[in-house]
Amino acid sequence: MTNLQWTEIVVFSLLFLLVTVMGFAAARWKAGATLDHLDEWGLGGRKFGSWITWFLVGGDLYTAYTFVAVPALMFGAGAMGFFALPYTVILYPIVFLPLLRMWSVSRVHGYVTPADYVRGRYGSSALAFLVAITGIVATMPYIALQLVGLEAVLRTMGFNGSGLLGHAPLFLAFVILALYTYQSGLRAPALIAFVKDTLIYIVILAAVFYLPAKLGGWGAIFDGARAKFDATPSPADGMLLGEHNQLQYATLALGSALALFLYPHALTGILASKGRNVIKRNMVALPAYSLLLGMLALLGYMAISTGVKPIVNQATGRPDSNTTVTVLFEQQFPDWFTGFAFAAIGIGALVPAAIMSIAAANLWTRNIYKEYLRKDATPAQEAKQAKLASLVVKFGAVAFIVFVDPQFSIDLQLIGGVMILQTLPAVAISLYTRWFHLWGLIAGWVAGMAWGFVMLYEIPNPAAGKEHFGGSAIKLEQLSLLGWTPFEGVRTQIYVGFVALLANLVVAVLVTLVLRRTGTANGLDRTSPSDYHADEGDARLKPVGVH
Amino acid sequence: MSAGPPPTNRPNGLRWNAWNLLLLVPLLMLVTPLFNRDEPRLFGVPFFYWFQFLFVPLGVICVGLVYLKTRAEPVRTDKPDRLALDDLDAGEQDGGPGR
């Protein structure tokens, strides 16, 4: 614990204190009749307007981990890391229509989670269980990664110890977060998101205008990056995409865009909104964050020009590439502004971590606790259970970061992205058609999950000294179907999640065709076609927060 | 897993509007050969980067137009909404009232 940066720490702590007060006060903000109901605790009363939703969803999707990992990827690999921009640009046109249908049907039936919806659409607790488990398992490492983002900041400020003491500031930050999330539910991150996003906008805009002027202009920055990548023997990096990674770039962007709103926490922000128009306006306005993310990515190249050396994590003994952008800030900005920027990233970790833990808690409560453990739970008992579950989820994430190598969370997050994509047919395609048979969807999920996992397992990363889970891209020539390799000799790379999704769909179609031929029953659909178009003010909407 | 009423006998509840096709335009961003080059640069930024940045306002315009143009449209329920994720809608498009 040497070299503590006191100015930074003071500014960081003051802003952290501000959001802590807001987090606790949020319980009374736009309060409903009771907080003892998931509609209120878990969805903020389902009444957020356009502005709140913009800050909330923006704060939720563009996480602290994104803010440190994307520039770090650009720093290490170059153009490939820029996939974050097409990912978040094509995202909104793709999800625009399906999200409206999801909101309407959920509002009519009072669904809180994607698994609730699947339960209603297919009348199958088995399929809903798979969707819920996938959501929880994919979200958990994502929460842990927010801690990685927060730790990158703390480490740069000088809190770089090993052992339990080294993690004390992280632990403290998370205890505070856990307490106000427990008390205020979704209202806490919704209110804090205003601060987080404002800070982030100020920091990034300052960085992209101030730093290039200081570093000799954009031309010099890009030329510096090019020189660095040209000097490495690796064909995978470069200022432009190479021969073999263009398909990977496109499929990673598309796969990530298809996956994002399948994550339960992303949907939570949508379901908390007041009406369809709020969602539509947000689909138009949210790309402002994408612009920000693209600029942020370029900070990775600025770190190359300034010769940033990532800080060595004293707990693991390896350089922590996630400190790339934080070290850059510390080198280039005055101390007070660095503290401000670190607060932006630190608070940027709290907002998504809170929403993710709420979403995971909702899934646990609605689709496992109430479904299997306590079928007669009242809404008040559900809310109690969800509050407790949110605590368990958060402390599980802290324990994961403290006791297990953080690299493991990063691997799990990689797997989580491939996994959550496998719920696309059951959660998203089913919004449009019930053509797929229930058991076809289950078989497809099993196939996509299994194959995706096997492919990820077999990817080595020699540079990081890893034999397994070394990345998310596979060469087409490595694709083998029971020994048959259809793309022999083709070295083009593709995103594993995309391949697994295609396998999932093929299996789902085949099983569906067979079961339709045999006339096997396809579950009970409790939704009606007009449910998918209901809007605010509609008489059929389920009243919010009634017991 | 009880048997439900056969879904083919229901209206499909899908609404189609030609403006929705605009939502496909941003997908051009996935065609990397279009922009995977250094020159021409803009303020020193290579083409690869600034061209993709241009897609942010383009995406906003496309989604914004769809929002504005589909707000008060009379509803047709007789055509499937082909803009489901990845055009994967192979749904029940036959039978049912509303056509």
C-alpha cells in the first residue's frame, strides 16, 4: 500500500459518498404504495419515463468493465477491439421491434423476468427453468467483472495490496452498494445512473479533445499504434483488420448485439419503463452512448502513444491490462481530474452491478423459489426473498474476485456470452412465432450450449500461456462435426457464439419438424396475439404492485 | 405440459410496415471490406474508424424515422413482421381472422 494518491482518493471518496446518500434516499423517490412487491423493488414501479430510462439503461449496458476492457483490447489487439462500435450501433435497430413486444406482453401479464415470459408463452416450467438458469449463470461473472473495473481504479490509486487487506476498499464499496440496493431496489441504480453517466460524459469528452492536442494530433496517435502493431509478429493485431479476422469482427459484433438484451439485467431496464413510446425514444437516443464508447476505445491508442505500462497486480504477479486506461488518465490529467475520472469508472461499476444483482435475484425468486421451493409465496415474500438473493449474489461476486483469480471471471464472462445467446430462440424468436416446438427449443439449447462450451474449451491462447478458454474465436478449419471438417484449410476466424447459435437453430428446427409430424403437444400459450401490442393506458394491463 | 389450442387458428398479431425495412440499413456495418482501409484519413483518423463513427448518426436517423413513421399508422395484421431477429420468423402466417 505505498504511493497512495491522496488528491485522487479524496475526490473519488466525495463523489462516492454522494451516490451513497442518493442510493439510500432513492427508496423514497417516486415511491409506490409499498416496496414489498417485485414490481416496486425489482422494477421501480414500472413507471420510468424517457429520461430516467435513458440514464438507467445507458448506465446498465455501458459498464465499468466495458470502459476499462475495450481500450485495453484496443491497446493489445488494435482494430479487433473496435468491434464494440458496430456491436452497439446495430444493437438498437435489431432489438427495436422485439423489445416493444416483450414490454407489452410482460406488462399485460405482470412478467418480471424473461423466464416468466417463456413460462407464459410455452406453459413449460422446464423451458423457463433453463432460461432462468442460463440468465443467472451468465449474469454472475458479469457482476464479478464490474469489480474488476472497480479494482482497476483502486489499484491505480495505490490500493494494490495482496491478500484480504488489499481487497478491503473493494469490500467496503460493495457492502455499501449491497445495503442500499437491498433497501431501495431498482430505484437506487436508477437515481445513481444520473451521476454516473454525467461524470462519464464529461471525462470522455475532455479526454478526446484534450489528449490528442497534447499528443500531437490524431494522425500521430494512429501512426504510433500502427508502428507498434507492425513491429509484432502476430497477425491477429493491427490498426486495420487482417485477412482472417474480418468474419470474426462481424460475427462478434452481431452475436454480441443479439445477446445483449437476452441478459436479464438489460431487460430489467426495459420492463421498468412506462410505455412503448419510452422504449422507442430510447432506441433512438441510446446510441449517444455508443459514440462515447467508440471514442473511449480510441483511448487505447493514446495509451500506446504515451507508452503506458499497465500496473502489475500484486495479488497475481501479472500486469493487469485493465489498468491501461486508468494509468493513461493518471499520467495525463491533473490529480483532481483523475480522481473525478476514477469516480466515473468506479460509480460506473456500481450501477450495473446493482441492476444485475436485482435481475439475478428476480430470476431466482420468480422462476426457482416460487416455481419449485415455495409455490404459495405471497408478493411480499417474493420481495423479501429477492432482497436476500441480491445480497447473496453480490457477496458471491466479491468472494469470487477475492478468492479466485480474476482471470477466471473473465473466462466465465466469455462463456456466459455464448450461453445467453442460446436462449435467443426461446426468448426472442418466440415473441414472433410459436412455430418452434417446446422440446425443439430445449434440444436446440442443449446442442448450442454443449457445442459452444466444447469449442471454447478447445481454444488456446499461447500469448497468455493458456490451453483452454483462450478466446472467443475459432478458425473455420477447426470446425468439426463428428470428425467431418467442412472447411478444411480455411483459416478465417469466426465467433464461437454465432456458430453455437446456428447449431442450436438447426437442431431446434429438426426436432420441431419431427414433433409436429407426430403431433406432440406443444405446451399451453397463456398469451394472446393482441397482448404484444398493448400500451400504457390500456385497460388490460396488469395493475402494478397489487398483492 | 398440457396441450393448448392449436396456434394456427389464431390471428398472428404481427404488424408490418414498410418503413421497418430501414432498420436493416445499419447492418451494412458488418460488411468489413467496405471500410477496412487506412486512406482517406479525416483529421488524421483512418477511414476504418471515422467511417464506422458515421454509422452512429445513420443508425439514429434510421431508427428515428421508423419511430416517427410508424407512430400513428393504421394497423394491418395480415402480413408477418419480417424484421424479427435475423428474419427467422417462420411463423403461422396462414389462417385465422384478420385477413
